[in-house]
Amino acid sequence: MSQNFQTNYQPLEGYENDPERGSVEDVDLDREREDDMSPDTHSSMVFHVVPKSSKSHWNHIEDLDTFFKRVYLYHQNSGLLCMMLQHVLELVQFMFVVVFSSFLITCVDYDILFRNKNPVNFNATFTEKITIWDVLRSHDDCIARFTSMLIFVIVVAAIVWLVRLGYVTFIFFQFREIRMFFNKALAIPDKELGNITWEEVQQRLMEVQVEQRMCIHKEVLTELDVYHRILRFTNYFIAMVNKNIIPLKYEMPFVGEVVVLTKGLHLNIDMLLFWGPLSPFKNNWHLNDEYKRPENRLKLAEDLSKRILIIGICNLVLSPLIFLFQVLYTFFYYAETIKREPGSLGSRRWSNYGAVYLRHFNELDHELSARLCRGHKAAGQYMNIFSSPALAIISRHLSFILGAVVAVIAGFTLYDEDVFLVEHIFTIATVCGIGVAACSVFIPDENLVFCPEMLLRRVLGEVHYLPDHWREKAHTSKVRQEFSQLFQYKILYVIEELMSPIITPLVLIFRLRFKSLEIVDFFRNFTVEVVGVGDVCSFAQMDVRQHGSPTWQPDILLEETELHEYNDKSEMKTDGGKTELSLLHFTMTNPKWRPPKESSAFISALKTQAQRDMNALTTLQEENALFTSINTISGVGGLGAANTSIFHPWMMGLGGQTSMQIQQSYWSPKGLRGSLSHVEGSRHGPSGGILSSIQQHQMGQSSIECPIGTSAVTSGPVVDPVLAPSTVSPSSVWGGNMAPTMPQDLTAVDMSLSTMYLHEIHHRHRHRTIYTDTPIHHASVRPSALPAGGGTFQNVSFRGQPSVPPASGSNTPTVTFQHAQEKTPLLPDP
């Protein structure tokens, strides 16, 4: 692998001020002697000068992947103290589970505890109670009850605990070094970690690279280089799931399709394919050269299949011990939660598979978590509108019966507390209370409006990915079932993790090892070498020409691009527009990043098309992708109010200094609360999406006066909340000097609007291709390219050519549109 080494060199300075060299005359004599000895060579000599600084400790770091990961973890986990506190308490928790479980097995006399027999010298009266010391066995009895199996389990647990103790000790010294790096090189003390975003840490990290040369193969690191090193293996895993290389979906009899991705299975796959001692990677940044040669594919696939089989058998042998610990840990972890909130296990969470399916390339953990948290409410509302009428009827009546029992017991207890002395009365009350809470999960909200299409689009605006075949079918049980694979019940998650010791070896032995040849081919075909970074997944480069699809490209970009410039092989494209959406997301969360030429052309084309659609809002609505996108995210709840307040200054005709002040106030971090370390993107300026682009475009144009009671989107009075929901919010109607409501996270608003807009463009491309048989790049003038005045428009250049103005005196072109049938989400198909 060829490397390009770059460094700074400068000529050797004079020694006039060096006391160790003697007087000036002595220095001159020395120079004359050197000139006599080598008159032709000294003038061309250069010496590498290493700066004398406290930061020089971090130059030429060999394993930058691990170093950058530790920098990220240190920032996200609030410093060394919190990290070590978490690890130490995990060790204490592990020890507590083992010791407490052994104590319950050997030292408790359950016959006395349940009063099946009385203790020795016990006066059996009704009022006398059994003490805790009566229940506990003596020390000798406890030791005698230690069986060989129990001793074996304790020894294995002790070995695991000691290994974890060694690991905690190791990472303590490693992260102590990271703390010095933060305090000295980055000038960030631990107390400020919660008040600084990752984007700011990353900018300082790149500045240190220029000063210290942590990476000697590249002088300047970009934001993408840092993300590549932190997420190298994560990007490979996301791409493999996207291309269905790793089997996660299975057909089960009487159940149908199920998706399984437990933490144990994920850990084993990562060990086998990425960081294990026999994985295809030579080290953290370099794939073994033999995997890059096609003649080795069969032998490598056979070896990989054998390794997967061996690991699967090892998991199968250790599954009883792992299962035992899983049961104990789950019981201790969820027992108190169930007692405090009986209905908590009936709530929903994003599944492990959903977190991988919905993740962008080059998306850090805190960025993914922020998106999924924003989409949780809308996803829960969507799933709650589906209910079984029969199950709801049964739950109502069963809840009534169980509630009556609880009410009677509670009433008797208020009259006389001795009621709880009756055998099993407390158990009955507890079980009935849990039953009432469980029944409430299946009883639908009477005030809930059935609007699945609107809710699912709101989910799409936050999580960014949903299959194409779900569109306009959100009301069907099939879509609900498939969505439940992404957004599952918490009780199902607990059951999956409990069964993970059994599921993991079965998947490895009977499914994954038969995919070994496809895995080897994937590493060979989709690995590229990046200077200063190493081998990365080619999909993580977010190259829209190589891995993008024409159906996800803006219209005006396709007008200047020939279709053959895109790779037409289906195996080279990502599913669901992951390349384009990942590029859009990364550009918005890293606004200072300068994308390559093709990527920059894609972003510029998307912004320009959005500006044109904004100008055409007063004349075209049904065919306008921006109008549909605004309607989607401006519905009831979610980001609607914030989004409306962003667009309305232009609609209301605010201009000049007032508009500039409002524009500046949008990017103020005043509304942010809590720790900033988990904020995605930059908090100091626009996020770089189509929202900020439209805002800047509108700021440069003369404002159009609009009466207070009208809408600039619909160019008329607001009468239909379905067609124009963004105009009926109270925050969208201002008067005089009233200030708009500031959104909490403009990056999220911009990201949602940009995502919905790109999905609308993709939907129109697919509709045009399927129903009109019109090639994508040969489509006639599109409504998105029509200016507001209905006349001609300038050609947009993305390759350095100047824009060509319309010829003077030219006639206005005749534009014909293919009106697609728009279906109302609330009505069934005719």
C-alpha cells in the first residue's frame, strides 16, 4: 500500500544566539570550515524542526481509529470520572448478582419463609412473627449446600469478573491519556465537556492535526476522515444489512417473517468480521490483501465458514451459563421497574434491527439517538391507532373485574390493616393491579383520530427511512406488522435478549456461515483505500454517482447529467436512497465540510430546485414537492409550529432589517437546555439544508405583501386545514412587531424538511417511470423547474460554466404537466 508522507521542513537557522556554540567569531570560523569542506551541499540541506510544545506528545499516533473512538467516548460520557464510575459500578453489580444469587440458593430456608414449618424453639401463636434470622441458615449449613455445579458457575463468574477488572484497569490508563489530550491539546477541561458539542470538539481535533501531525500520511484531516476512523466497521455493517448480506430476516411457521438481531448476535458478527484475531482485517484500518484478490475468494470463503462454525459451536456450549446470567440480570434489572410501572413492558422501543436499518452512513451514536428519540412519539401514535376490536372488548371487561378486586382489597385495608396478614392477599392485589395496567395497553384512546398516513409521514420526517411500498398503505395490517419489526414492544425485546444465548449459535451455524462467499465478495468489491484513512467501505464515501440512484436525484441535476454516468448495476446501489440521504445528513450535521465535486453538485441542485419550488408555491401546489413536504411536517404536533414560524416571515412580507433580525435569531442557541454534548450538528449557524437555502434565497428577493388573514402558500384565505395545515397554527399569524416562536433545534427542522423533500422527488420519479414510461433524464420541463412568474428561467450550472440567461424577446414556453392522482390519506381507494 503506497503512502504519501507530508511534513514541514525548513532550512537550519544560524547559531548566533546559541551560547553553547561560542562567540560570533567562532561561529563564523566554523561556518568557513564547513564551507571549505562541503561548498556545494550545505545550502541545499533541510532539517525537520519539531516544535517544542506540551502537545508534541500526540504526534504520529499509530492507531488513530482507536484514539478517535476514545476521544468520542470520552466526550459523550462526560469525562474520566463518570466513565470509571460507570465501569466500577458495573463490576460491583456483576459481583452482587453472583453473590446474592448464591446466597438465595444456599442460605435461605424457604420452608420456614413460607411457613411450611416452624423454626426451632418457636412459639406458634398467630401474633408472633418469624424474624429474618429464623429464615437464614447457619454458616455451616450454607457451605454444605454448595454443589459442584454451583461452584463451577461461581468459578467461571470469578474468571469473567477478573478479566473485566483487568479491562477496566487497562482503559483507565488509556482514558487518562485522553483526559490529558482534552485538557492540554484541545484546551477543554472536564467540567466543560457537557457545554460543548461534538462538532466543536471535532474542529479543535482537526486544528491539533495541523499542529501536531497525529496522522503523518495526511497534512489536513477533514470531518469525513474523522468519521471514517470512528465508524469504519459500523459503516461496513450498515452496508451489509442494507444489501442483505447478513441474514436477519427469517420465515417462521405459523408466525411469518421475523427479524432477529440481539446484542449477542451483533457482538459475535463484529468479532468474526471486523476486530477478532481471525477476522478479515489485518488491523483496525487495513483489510488483508488476500481478500482483495478474486482468485482467493473460494478458499477465503471456506475458511470463514469454518471459523463461523467454530464460534457458533463455542456459543452453543456456553449457552447454559450465558442464559443463566441473562435470566438473573433481567430479573434483577426489570423487577423494580415492573413494580413501579407495571405497564412499562407494554410500551414500545426501537428494535436493534431498526437502529441499524434507520442509521445513516457516517452517523455517530448520539446523532442516531437524537433522531430516533424525535420519532418515538409519532411512531407510538401510529402503532396505537391499530387495535383489535375483540381484544379491546375483552380488555375492558377484564380490567373491570380485576379493578373491582383491587378496589375491594384496598377498601378493606383502609378499614383494618390486618387484612394483609391473610395468606396470599397481597399477592392477589399485586397480580390484579398488574393485570389492570396490562389491559389498559390494549384499550384504544377514545379521542384518537385515525390518520395513519399523516402519522407515518411524520415518522418518516424524523427517522428518514421507510420502504417505498408503505406509501399510501399505512392503514393496512401488513405495513403495521412490518413497522413493528422496527418499533417493537419492550417485552419482546426482553424476550429476545433472554433467548439470545440460544438464538445466536443457531444463526451462526445454520444461516450466517452459508453467506461466507457473499461476505468475501462484499469486502473485495466494496472496499476502497483512502489516503490518510486506510481501507473503508465504498458506500461510506457517499458517492452519488457510484452508489446513488437516478430516482433520488433532483430534476435539474439530471438535466445536466447523462444517465450512463450513474452506475446502472443494482448491486452497486443502496436501497432506500441511503447514499443520498446519508450525504444530506452528513452535510447538515457538518456544515463546514467541503464535499467532493459530485456531492457538491447534488446538494446545490437540491437547494436550487427547492428555491424554484418555493417561488412556484403561489401557482402550483398539487405538483409541488416542497408544498407536500411542508404540509407533512407542519401537521398537528411534532415540528409543525416551529416549521410554520420559520416560513411565515417571508409569507407575511417582512423585509429589510426586521427580516434580518429574525433570520439571525433563528440560529441562536438560547433555547437549548441541558447538556450540549449530545446535540447533533452545529449550534452556531445554519445547518446547510434546503430550509436555510430557501431562507437565504428569500432574503435576497423583494418581499410580497400579504394580508394578515391570508396565506402566502395558498395565495388566498385559509379554509382547508388538510390542504394548508401549515397556515392555521396560531404561531403562524403575527401582527406588527410580534416575534415568532423559536424552535428548539433548527437542525432537526431543516433535516426533516430536506428529507421529506428528497422523498417527494423520489416518489415523483418513480411515479413518472412506472405510470408514464418516461425515462427519468428525458422528462419534459417539470413543475419544480417553473419560476413563480410562469416564464423562462436560467439554466443552473454545476460544473463551473456560467449560467445562460434567456434570450431576449423569447416567448414563454408552453409547459404541460402530467397530473398524478393524489390520494387523500383519510379516504380508501375508490
